Amino acid sequence: MQRIGFLGPEGTFSQRAALIYITDKPSELVGMSSIRETLLAVQHGELDLAVIPYENSLEGSVNVVLDILAWEVDLHIINELTLPISQTLMINPGARWQDITEVFTHPQSAGQCRLFLEKQLPQAKLYLTNSNSEGANQAKKNGITAGAIGAEQAAEIFGLEVALRDIQDNRNNFTRFVVVGKNPAHNTSDQNKTSIVFSTEHKPGSLACILDIFSLWDINMSKIESRPSRGKLGRYIFFIDIEGHMTDPDVRDALTMVKRKTTFYKFLGSYPRVDSDK
């Protein structure tokens, strides 16, 4: 039986994504206290897999995940799934949501509800937590002046009441989760995605040269994002998603050429692609 980690404790969106992933798979779910702890547990063999939030349609990528995958672990993305996200305001029994002066939540959820917090709860001080369930637990401890934002199931777990649903700034709110393990995924799908991260020489045209390689092999690129290289100011690494599997001849040849043209290159995985217009 596989041990699969998620950002816990119980009641997080990550747990919901993990439960969807393990449908019909004999698995033990393990709640972890942080994303970094979860990924390192897979790296050290304490977990077999992890289900991790990767990017959100409102807030973009989860930067801590990108940085850890690039620099701290040697893991592969083996699958992905997309989850609709409804952010819920939870309060203590007997409280009025308009009167709370503290809100506890994860940074991604706070970003997804930025306008709601500014317009509806300008008096409330925002406290960022490692997970939404941790925020719900803290709101329960702090009593009638405190509220939390997160998944609705956390309210029942921690003894809170749902005050408002769908408080995110846009109802079209989805999070892409990835499943991460030590071994790469086999090619079992007709529709795949490949993720890499790399850096180029710091001179004109270096990045364009890489992008031209994908164009030359007629490979569609679905994502490109930069992160600081942890070196000199103004130097970046680039995360790219392309369509196809590393075992496809065109993808294999293109990635071989990309690797030759980069100063740093890391393969993050080829895995079944979830098609979505979200």
C-alpha cells in the first residue's frame, strides 16, 4: 500500500485532491505540516508520492513548489488533476462575520480572496498559515473575534460555522495539483505533458533560441514562467510545460537540443495531461 502525502491536516483542498487521485488505488493518506516537508518526505523515502498544489487560475504558480522542485529535491511529476476551488469564510458559533477582527488562512487562499477581504472585512487583520486547516484550527482557538478562509469541510472538522461561500474574487477558480514521486511515469496516455526547468546564458537571444527549438519541432508550449535563479540579481530560471511525452521522438529530440543550449537543465516529468478550458 502506497503512502501518499498531502498538505494537512484534514480539511484542506490538498486532501480533497489526494482523495480524488487515490480513487480505486489502495493507499494511505498522510497529512503533512508544510509543502516543503511533504516533498522532502518523498525525497527521503518516507512517503511514496505527494499530491501538491502547483498553480491556481487566479494566483498563478505556487512559488515554493517551483523552487523546491528546481533546487532541493530530485523528484518527478507523474500526474496532474484540476480541482474547482470554492473559498469559504468560517466563523465561530454565535459570531457575526461582519464583526470578526482576525482572519486566518493560507497565502494562496488569501490572494484568491483579496478583494473580498479589502471590501468586506477591512477591519480584520490577516494571519497567514501553513495550511487552511491550520487556519481554521487557530480561528477556533481564538474565539468569537476570529474567522478562517478555506475548504468548507474544515468547518465541520474544527467546529466552525460556514458564514459565506464562494468568496473568491472570481468564481472561475481552479487549482492544478500535481502528483510527485521519485520515479518517472510510463507513457500510458495519448495526451501527455512534459515539464522542464532551465537557465540560459545571459546574452541577447538566448531564451528565444530555446523557444525556437520547440517551434522547429512543432511542439506546443502551454506554459512558461520565470523564477529568480538564486544567483545574481536579474538572472532567472524558466519553467516550461510542453505537450507530449519525453518518449515521443519529436519531444525527445527537442529536449536533447534544449539541454545542449542551456547552462542549467532539469527534467521535471512527463505525465498524462488534463485538458481543460478553465
